[in-house]
Amino acid sequence: MNTIKIFLFAAVAALTIACSNDDVDANNSIFPTREENTDSTAFDKWLNKNYTEPYNIRFNYLYIDQNSDMGYNVSPADIKKSIALAKIIKHVWLDAYTELMGPDFLKQHCFREFQLIGSAQHKNDGSIVLGFAEGGIRVNLFQVNYLDPAHLYIEQTNPFASGSNFDLNRAYFHTMHHEFAHILTQLKDYSTDFRTITKEYHSADWVNVKDEDAGKEGYVTGYASSEYNEDFAEVFSCYVTDTDVMWQKRLAQAVAANGDETGKKAILAKLSIIRSYLKDSWGVDIDKLRTIVLRRASEVNSLDLETLN
């Protein structure tokens, strides 16, 4: 019994000493907080100035689990590569629409949030999710950690290239134009004539349709063959990001070996509807937009991707 009393007394004394040494500071928490990274703080300020204030867009470079599909194992984005990508997106994508349409166009109609994910998201059917939009509110961009700011690459000649180069168009900009097209068509519908151009879609097995074979059926990509809304978005995104050389190769691939141009004519008919829709519904000249996008894409290697002014 005496041993227990001595033990309790010692414990109380220790607690008393500990408390007496910890003066309560009303201005500071007793719990240590993570020291803020200097670059991160500067990046937050830069994002506020270049994304939030002009476009009302939140740019999440830190991993937020509820913003991703918890059924997949993915990695957070590297902060330096996030900074580089944020500056590239601003120059090539945001500033392209702003140059053509003015600052209010994206502020009114763009998705409200970006979420960066470091790794890819692999699906069971063998496809890779390069990006997706949540109800026109948020777009998720994957593979950020694959980005090499010192060796940026945008494909200029082959629309079906699958080499080792990490193509910024395939990884990011094609996806962003695609998802933005969905937002526009959800706000204002396009002509139902689009659905009659190619009636047979591969809703269940589009993943088996290779991009280089899709043209003969009237689709710019295999994914375009999944259904008409994806078809619309794919034609739009391919056209505005393809160079003239790439677009002509895409059309040439749509001509059958026997000279049948049914596929090529279908793609051009879809593009014609998209061109009219954008002009009549939104005042957007797709050809002027394409010229601006391609010019800005050619300038990425001259950008300062580190300095946060």
C-alpha cells in the first residue's frame, strides 16, 4: 500500500511540475503546427492572384482524398511539378480563352476547381483516366509527377504517337478542352443532327477501338466511339490541339484502303456542327481559338516555370 501511495505522489508531482513549466499563451496553441513551406505559401499567393481572383477557380495541388475516387490507389502531386503545371495551364489554356473571349468568359463558365493527382488512375478494362470533371465543377488532372519541367514535349506531327515522350496535350490539354466542351454543351445543347452522322457507337467495347482505326468509322479517337457526347468533346479537343499536320493525318487515316471517304466525311460533318454551335451559342470562333492554342503551346519551353511573381 505504501508503494502505491509513493507512486501516485510521484506521478502527481511530475504532472504539477510539467504544468507549472507550460504557461498558457492565449495567442499560441499548445499543439505544434506543421511549419509552412516557403514555396507553398508563395504558390498559394500566386494561385490566388492568377486563378482565384480573375477566374474564381480553386487550384488544389495538395491531395484531398474526397476529390478522388477512393477505389484507386493514387499518389499526391509533387509541389515543384504542380507549380510548373499551374503556370503551363495558365499560359496555354486559361490565357488562350481569355485572349479570344475576354476574362469574363471563363469566369462565368469554367469549372470552379482543379485537383492535381501525382499518379495515373488505371481502370480494370485497361484504360487510363487522364482527367475527369465532376458535374462541370471540378476537373481532376493525373500523372503530374510524370511531368519533367526541364524537358517539356508537345506532339507536333503524329496524332497516334505512343512513344516514350510525355505529351502535354495528351496528358492535360486534350483532357481540359474535352471536359470544357462538356460544360458548354450541358449549359446549351447542340443540334441533334450530330447524333445521326454515325449511329453505331461502341458503348460497351470502345476500349478495344484503336485510335488509328477509329477514323474509318467516323471517329477521331477510340473514346469518341463510346457515345455521341464523348464524340462531340473528342472532335472539339482534337481539332483545337492538333497541328495542321496532325489533323490532316487524322483525316487521312479515316479513309479506307479502297478509297472510301465515309469516315473522313463523317468527322468533317461533326466538326462543321461543332463550329456552328460554338459560334452561334457562345460567340467562339473555333478556328481562331485553335490558332491561339497552338501558338501558346509552342511557347511552353520559353516559360519560367519556377519563379512565382
